[in-house]
Amino acid sequence: MKIIKISDHDYDPNWDYDVVKTNKEIQAIVQEITKDLSSKLLPKLNIPSMEVRFVRNINRLGKYIGGTSSRPVVVLDIKEIQNGIKKHNVDIKTAIETTITHELGHAMQERFQIPANEIYAEELAHKWHYKKEIPDWVSLYLAYEPAKNSNGQKTSTKVQHLIDKAMEITRNYPQKWGDCYKINSTAAYWLNKKLPEYNWRFQIWQVKAHLDGEIEDVVDGEKIMTDEPDHILVYDVMTDKYLDFSTVLDDVEVLEYEKIDDMNGQEDRKLMRLLNAIR
Ligand SMILES: [Zn+2]
């Protein structure tokens, strides 16, 4: 029986896998790719270093070793890679590089505490291979990671900046009570567009609120008087906070949440322009 689980950066694939030696030619190729990725890709991912080892009998091209995300360990099955090369008619460099970068995608998913996702791991491999760029989901989640300034204090993230700006503009944007639905929709819609479509972190919610008096609200494009207006909130899964894009809901009891999939609310062009001007 093998006992694993010591501190993650000390992981040795020998504990769990049949680590093998591979021929000099392949070793040289992998070394070259690793060197290239280490100097160009890893800095973009905020990863200090990685390790690539050769193993056999894992029934797939490569594997990211769970728990090593601070310094990812990736194992490659060269036999599987060679089979893949024949099957898909790609060169060995491409096959090895995209296998490693795909596995780095899984390392990033673990680090961001989001579910393992094959499509997005592959997006990293693909984007890096063809464009030398990292996908939006990686940049956005990297932006969430608290950075430290020179005094060691945590600085606000880019995404927080977007949210703050959206809230500031929404707050200062002249609005009547009856306009709130429209304005909230626009701000939420804008935020949603700036965030990954698959939205692991943010969820847009429609909220029914209870007010003391009646206000004018827009429901299905029609203005009505109601004491239960619908409003749009953005729920931030990571911080477990509801980001309120109106001032109307202050001191208002939130009664029910209903998740909405798409934003049907009318777009306010003027507010949209203001929001789009944010960098
Ligand atoms: Zn995968």
C-alpha cells in the first residue's frame, strides 16, 4: 500500500505511478518544450515552476497530479502520445506541448477551486498553441486572486474594480424609481458580458422585493405600480455576496430569488456607453 499526501510541492510521481525512462530524443523534445513554457507561459499563469515526468499505463496521454497546483506535476504516457500522434496525424512536439498545457489547465482549475472541465482545459492548450494567449477564464480568475502590493497589503482585483465602477456609475446615474429595472438590467448585462459566459463565479438573479409603498416598475415592458418590484442582483458565489445594482433595495426585505438565464431587460444605451468606457 502506498501512502501519499505530504505537502503538495514535495510530490514524487514514483509513489503512485510506474515512472519510466524514455529515449533521449523524446527527452530532449520535452525539455525544450518545458523550457519554452516555463519562460513564456508559466509567468502568465503565475506559476513559479512545473515538473514533467514520464510514466506508463495511465490510459491517457497525460495527467495533472491533483494537489500540486502551486508547482504543477504533470505525467506523460509516451506510448499513449505516440498512439495519439498516429491517430490524429499531428507532430510529436504539438502533441506533447498541448498535452502539457491541457494538464496545466486542470492545475489552474484546481487552484481556482472550480470544477474540472475538459473543454476549458483544452481551450488553454489550443489558445496557447495557436495564439500564444491564455483564455479569458484564466485571466479572469487570475484577476480574482488577491494580489499584494509592496506593503504586503491585499490590493483590490480587476474584477472588483469592474464591479465597483459599475456600482458607482449606476448609483450616480440619474434614475427614477421606475427606471430601476432598466438600469439594473443594463449594469447586470454589462457585467455578465465582461465575465465568462459559463459564469462559475457570478450568477444573475431576479429578485422580488417587498416595499412599504408602491413604486412604478417595468414588468414585461409595461409600466405598472407595485409594492413587489423585480430587481436584478448579481450573486457572487466566491464571496457569497449579493451585489445590488440599485439603491432601491436598501432596507428592503428580499423575499424570493428566481434565477434568470438570459437578460431580457431593455438595454439603456446611454448607461451602456458609460459602462463600456470603463477600462
Ligand atoms: Zn483533461
